[in-house]
Amino acid sequence: MRYLLVLLAVVALLAETVAAAPPLRRESIRVALVKGSESVRLDGDGMLVTDENGEPLRIALPAQVRRTRDALSVGSRTVRRLTAASPGAVIVNGKRYRGAIEISPVDKGLVVVNELPLEEYLVGLINCEISSQWPIESVKAQAVVARTYAVFQKRARAGALYHLESSVLDQVYDGCEIEDSRALRGVNETAGEILAYNGQPIQAFYHSNCGGRTEVAENVWGFPLPYLRSVDCAYCATSPSLRWEQTIPLKKLESLLKGAGVQVQGLRDIREGKRNGSGRLSDISLVSARGTTSMPAVAFRKAIGYTVIKSTSFTVRVANDTAVFAGTGYGHGVGLCQWGTRQRAADGFSYREILSYYYPGTVVYKLYDGQAVNAH
Ligand SMILES: [Zn+2]
């Protein structure tokens, strides 16, 4: 009985953690659009452009914003920071974005950050990550995992210049060009919903195609998370991205490995090493004139390129100084499988059933009574 009371107290405490979280109704998110470039082109209708003190800058548009030493130059002006907002969209390098655009000089080049309401960000994101033409329950599942991922990163990177990259490093985001009514519906019908575990937003990793079984976080990043377990997923088996093959000369592989800092000279052969519980390779062996060294398959995939070696579930054969990789799946395999989700939704599962399958033990939590995003 005493244990039960303690347990109840713990559960109550954990429930409070989420409840006590600040409301995100007007919560915004900061996404890095451009990093390291020396200049960007800025345009838009009815734009208000201000400097670091909030003073309006009268500049002719379109304008080229350049980095000069530790400041920015635009037209004949030099400013420390530049903010642009428009009732419509701000156009950066020809792409349209909602919300405000902030340009700052950093160590290398400049950084362009898009600050916008979280829910609007999600509407733009859907068609970068999947297609809104997929069954609506899969669009809703994508909206919830992307929102959860964003909220987690926002908390983890509080105080940083931005919360999210706009590439596969975080979530792919390309502005508002590809918003549509189904993406909007997927976001609005799940407004404010995130996945929580023990009262906290989860690290909602997801990937394109697991190839038949998802992966535990530990095998990719070295740390375990209780809700990122390995589950069977036969649902992505019909996807066009299930199988892949790459033929790469050993010379090319050697130069890519060297570029990634791997010491290898005279690469002769590549062999599959151990496999982990999900069937993916844990490591691979590099055979060279100097002997055999082994490296983690995850590091190998990173060195050769995530879009070339699409997963760590592959076989490799070397003949005539050329390696032939044949694999299944696309992505790290952790968390939700996007193609599996598509098929599950087509088979009639709800987005909540799909989410609880890929993230066991999690619950859907509503951060706020999400204000519907209006169609623009
Ligand atoms: Zn799958």
C-alpha cells in the first residue's frame, strides 16, 4: 500500500511537470534558414525592415544583405542586425516565409533565422517531410511528431540563436511555398498535441523507412531512451524506398573516409561486421595493405553520405576494386517510420494508434487549446 501511495505521488508529480509547462498558445519557433553564406537576397511586399535598435531602415527592395567584418551592409547602411517582417511573406533567396526574418553576422558568414508561430511552421513542414496527399491519419501523425520534436529542441536550445536547423539535421523546412489544405488540416486537427513520456516532451526521432524493424536509440546515438524501442514494422515493405543499391569504387570510398578523418591507406576490401538486434550492422571492417580496422557502421554511413548509404542495414561485396552495397530502409531507423505510418493509416489505424505503436509508453498531451491556423 505504501508503495502504491509513493507511486501515485510520483505519477501526480510527473503529471504536474507537463501541466506546469508554460502555455505555448502563442509560442514561436526559431529556425535557421541560411548559415555561413556571405550574402542573402531579401524581398517582400509591404515589408518593415528594422535595425538592431528597432529603428526602421528605408531600403530599396529587393536588397542584397552582405556581411562586412562583424556587421551587415545593406544599401548604403551598416547595421549590427536586421529584422524583416511582412503581412504576407518575407522572401529570402527567392523562397517565401511567414513570420519574421532575422539576419545576424556570426563567426563564419551570416545566419538567417525565421521566427514564426509553431503551428504555422508545421503547416509548411508537412510537405517537406512527407506528402500531404498521404492518408490524413499519417499527416496528423507527422504533425504531432514534428511538433514534439520542435518543442523538445526549443527547450534543449533555450537561449541559443535558433532552435532548429531547416535540414535533415533536424527537420526539413522550406518555408510556406508548399502549404496546402491537407497539411493545414493535419496540423489543425492535432493542434497543440505532443507526445510525452513521464510528463516530459519526448525526443520524437523519426525516419523515412525502417526496412522492416525500427532501431533503438542506443545503437545510433549511444544513449537509450525508454520510448525508442525496436518494433516490427512490416508496413513499409511496399514502399518504393525499401531497397537500395550503390556501386562505389574503393578509391572513392577511401577518399571519402579520409575526408571524414578515418585513417585508411590502400583500401582492398570492406566486410560486414557484427549485426545488432534489429539486423542492422553494428560495425564494418576495412581491409587495407596495413591490416584490418573496424569502424561503427553509423560512422561509416555518415562518412560516405546519408543519401548514398541509405541505412546501416546492408550487405557489401567487393569485386574488381568496386564495392556493391545492397540495403533496405532509408534513415537511422529510430522512432516513427514514415512509410510504415502511411500504410498503417491506409489500413485504417488512427494517428494515435500509430504513434503509440512507434513510441511505446508515450501519451498524447495537449500543450494548449491550439488556436487553429488560418488558411492564408
Ligand atoms: Zn517501417
